[in-house]
Amino acid sequence: MLLAPVIMVLLGTPTARGFVSGAVLVVLGQLIRIWAAGHLVKSRVLTVSGPFRWVRNPLYIGTFFITCGYCSMTGSWLAWVIFIPVFILLHWCAVIWEERFLLIQFGEAFERYCREVPGIIPRGPRNVAGKMHQFSFEQVLINKEHKAILGVIITVAAFAVKLAFWPAN
């Protein structure tokens, strides 16, 4: 999916309105991802704190908002028709794979977590059995979220340049 933002920037014809609404979605999505990455301790413990108390896949929700933001920035309904279904298909497959891995890794604890916490649509925070972690910027870096942030900054900047120098007619 790393190629998708490049294609969107190259083929998009951004408008000021689409850029602003898209930027809001991108910032929201990236903030969700940072919050999740600051709690996530991959493969070693079952993360049940922070946004993981609300939903099992907060990183994908954040990425969904970012993708919607990029679609808005393109200025084209076609981006929505192409990239949202592709996003759903790819991330749905990733969720299936990851949840199988977590079931093998954490067994009954993960099954309980799945019964308590929804996969995609957040619902009020649940008190799930497991170790609660405090948010940590160090964990954000360990999870390499800074690379995702850099990618978002570059993509939004590319849309801004395109809007400034090649505006939609």
C-alpha cells in the first residue's frame, strides 16, 4: 500500500477544500496511530491498554483515516472507488493473519480479549485482563511509527505542492 499515496499524488487534482478536509483526516489518523504505537508491545505481550481497550485494530483505523484523507486530497471520486476497497481487502487479510498469530501466541487470553473488544468499530473502553502499559514515546520509536509519520508528511507536502503549482481547473 506504500505505492498508493504516490499514485494518488501523481494522478490527483487537489482542490483547496479537498486538501483541508483531507489534512484533517490525515492528522486524526496519524494521531490514532501514534496513540496505538505508544502502547503496542509487539509479539511479547497482549496489548490491552490505550486504544486497544476500545478496539482491537486501532492502527488500521488510523491508517483508514489517513487513506480517506489522501482520497479527499486527490479531488477525485475515482480515488475513493479504487483505494477504499483495496484498503479494505488488504487490511482485512492482514487482520485475519494477525489474529491467527495472536491466537497461537496468547491463546485463551486473546480469545477473551476478542470477546470483550470489537475488531473494527470502537466501543467504550473495556477493562480487559492483561498488563496495562502507559503510553511511551520510546515505544512509538520502537514500533517505527516515525517512519510512517515521515511518509505522511512527505505525502501531504506533495499534495500541497501540487495544489499550489498545479491547481485543479
